[in-house]
Amino acid sequence: MFGVFSVSLGVLIAFTLAIVVIYFYLRDVTQKKHAILRNFPLVGHLRYFFEQLGEYFRQYFFLGDRAERPFNRATRSWVYRLAKNEGGILGFGSTYDLHEPGALIFVNAPFAVLESDRLPTPPLAMGEGWCEKPFVTRSLINISGMSFGAISEPAVRALSLGAAKAGCWIDTGEGGLSPYHLEGGCDVIMQIGTAKYGVRDEQGRLSTEKLRDIAARENVRAFEIKLSQGAKPGKGGVLMGVKVTPEIARIRGIPVGEDSLSPNRHPDIANINELLDMIIRVRDITGKPVGIKTALGGWEFMHQLTEAIARRGLSDAPDFIAIDGGEGGSGAAPQALADHMGLSITEALPRAVDALLEAGIKERIKVIAAGQLINPARAAWALACGADYVNTARGFMFALGCIQALRCHTNTCPTGITTHNPKLQRGLVVEEKFERVANYCLNMNKEIDMIAHSCGLHHAREFRREHVRVARADGNTIALNLLYPYPTLRSV
Ligand SMILES: Cc1cc2nc3c(=O)[nH]c(=O)nc-3n(C[C@H](O)[C@H](O)[C@H](O)COP(=O)(O)O)c2cc1C
């Protein structure tokens, strides 16, 4: 009796399977979208499956330590170790290729600075003498703009708590100020994006009342008018509808579930004079330093800016300029712009600094640099070029546990950083990850100082271009101050 039952169950299963196979076979051969499936029904699915898996196989098994992009495994592991407080220590020797074009080599001093003679990094003020409440800050490394929307609630909370512990600032990105940015009590730079999320009136124009309300919060130390970001100059913020939750919609002042696309330019800023007018307006309303964030395509913008400041006076200048390299990241960017638009920070930063030096206004306008400056050596290079501070977004994402799955725009981030799916956010434990954020920041500052001491400097603000050499195509190196000579002061 039992035998007959099991035979008929087996027949039933086989019959069902056959029906399923025939159904999918017919579906594949008759569909018109995928050539492979029309020609190779059923087995053609394996291609798509392996294509997806290939990404992970390559990452884990086949790619060398220095092979991946945007960040190779050696760099990511360095950040993970800094974040876990495991020290940036290697055994046996480095796999860094000193001869590869662009390799950075710092000029070691014959007599390094004695430990007893080392000095802490001095604090630096933005807007001192030019606004009511200048922003005095010490950390060389800070959290670059990532909007609440592009990144999740637990991610913003962990960043805010970590920034408070480490003493660095968090930039809100263009999605407005959320309670999560304020949770840790850290310094906050409020970004004003092209849609003016968080400070917009009904018509999408800058609202004086909202700006004043936000400026009244003590922790909000400065405002940043975003002209562009390196990953997508000329394109506004893009937040896919799947990521526009009711809370994000409320903070931004937009409909739930619809794509959030900000204008590709501030509608009210079409030239340098309008930019400077806006800077003055925001500074007058808030009493706090106001800067700009931009990618550079050439030198014209910087020259026009310095000329306008020379004409109008130093009181009309931005208090800081954040230069974002073309290699910068984004929650979502069109490939055409991500791959091909905007100069790399390697070229943009020294040239931007030169324009300010030439005009004699480098002291007045602080420079913030970003663009894959996620390890101590790259950050020290930026300081040597003339940056006053370094920002990083993805360095802090790695500190939060990012595995570079490259899915920030899909709401399926496996580590909970760029998704609003609560099941995936569960993996990001704020109480654990905020410590890593703080460790990463503190260890970055410490290792930058370590490089400075080896160069014979008392602290990292003493870096100059002559402290770095850069490998050229022939494998020999050239001093950074010969590659980018310091300009002479333009006579005024
Ligand atoms: C997920 C994500 C979201 C971002 N959101 C913003 C934003 O809202 N506003 C902005 O100016 N830049 C944004 N950026 C760019 C970063 O602030 C930064 O300028 C750029 O990624 C370069 O730094 P990095 O190479 O250290 O990541 C975002 C970047 C990422 C990865």
C-alpha cells in the first residue's frame, strides 16, 4: 500500500516538474526581449546567473589585491583595519608598486622629529573675522556630504555619533538636515543643494525662515552651497522612487515614492556674481561661515572667482571651497558623467590652490579636498598640495562596513548603508559601527601625523609640496613642487 503511494507521488512530482520545464521552455523561446533565451531556452538563464555571481567571484577569488576599482582590496583592508583599531601594520613588505605612474612617495627627513617635539594638529577657523560665528575645527579628516535618503537612518546615526566621538564634522549632503545628523551632537555642515531640500519654500526657492531656524541650532556650524559633485557635474541629485520613504519625503518636502530629481543647477545662480550674492545672503541670515562645493573642469571658474573677489572685496568671498574630484562617488550617477566629467582631484586640487595663492586669498578661503582620499597617504598628499581639510564619503562608508557591492542606487545594499529596507538595515548595528567611524577618523589623523613626523614636520599642517614625490611613466619620481610649482603672487 505504502509502496503504491510513494510511486504515484514520484510520478506526480515528475509530471509537475515536466510541466514547469515545458512552461519555461515555451516562455523562453517565444519571448522577444532576450536573444540568448530565444536561442538557448532554459540553459540561457545560467548566463544571467553567472554574470551576477561573477562580480562576487572576481572580488573574492580572482582579482589581485591592487586590481579592483574604484577601491582595490589593499586600500579597503587598510580602511577596515583603521576602523577596527587594528593598526595599519603589514608583515613582510608592501605590495604597493613604487614605480607605477602616480605612486606617491613622501620625502623622509634624515632626522625625523623626536616624539617629544611633536605637536598636535592646530585648530583652524573658517570665516574668522567675516561672520558672527566662525567655525573652529581641528580634525583633518571629515565626513563628506551623503544625503539622508542616499544613505539610511542607521548609517547617518552611526556617522553622527562617530563624528562626535572623533571630533570631526558631518556634511548633510543635499537631502536636508535630519534628526539623525544631530543625534550624536557633532559639528554639522548643512549643504544647500540645487533643490534646496530642507530650506525651500513652496516654490522651491530659498526660505529665509527655514534657513534661520536651521542656523539657530548650535551644532550646525557652516553652510555649503553645492554647485556640483565630482561624480556628476551638471546633474542634480538623483534619489530613486524606491528610496523615497514617507520620512525622507517629509524632510525634503517632496511626494513619497516618486523619483527625487533636483535641478541640474541652482535656478537662481547662473554666474559668479549671483553665486557671491547668494553666499552673502546665506551668511547674513545665518551668521555662520558659507562655502561652496564644486568639481572643476578647467581653470576658468577659479580665475573668474578670484577676479570677482578682487573686484568686490574679501567680505564677499566664500569662507571655504570644497573641491571634489571627478573620481568622487555618488548614491546614483549617470555613467556618462561619472566616467567622463570633471577633473581628477590630482589635477584639480593643486590648480585650485594655485589660483587662490596667486590672488593672495588662500588664507581667507579654506580649501577642502575630496576624491578617493580615503587612506592616510592620499590625505597627506592633499594637505601637501594646499588643502586645509580632507573630506571623504566612501572612506566612512567602508568604516560602516561597506563591501563595495556597487548597488547604492537600488535600495538593496547588503550592508544596510544605502537601503531603506529594514531587513537589510538590521545588519548595521549603530552601537557597534559608530565606534568604527570614530576609530577610522582618529587613526587617519594619527597616521597622517605619522607621515608628517617622518618628513621632519612637527604636525600635518606643515606639509608642503616639496614633501611629496610622484612616480612618472618612466618609473622615476618628480617632486610635487616641480610638477605643480608654487605660483607667484599676482600684483593687485
Ligand atoms: C552614497 C553617496 C551619497 C552622496 N551624496 C552626496 C550629496 O548629497 N551631496 C554631495 O555634494 N555629494 C554627495 N556625495 C559625494 C561625496 O560627498 C564626495 O564628494 C565624493 O564621494 C568624493 O569623496 P570619496 O571619494 O571619499 O567618496 C555622495 C557620495 C556617495 C558615495
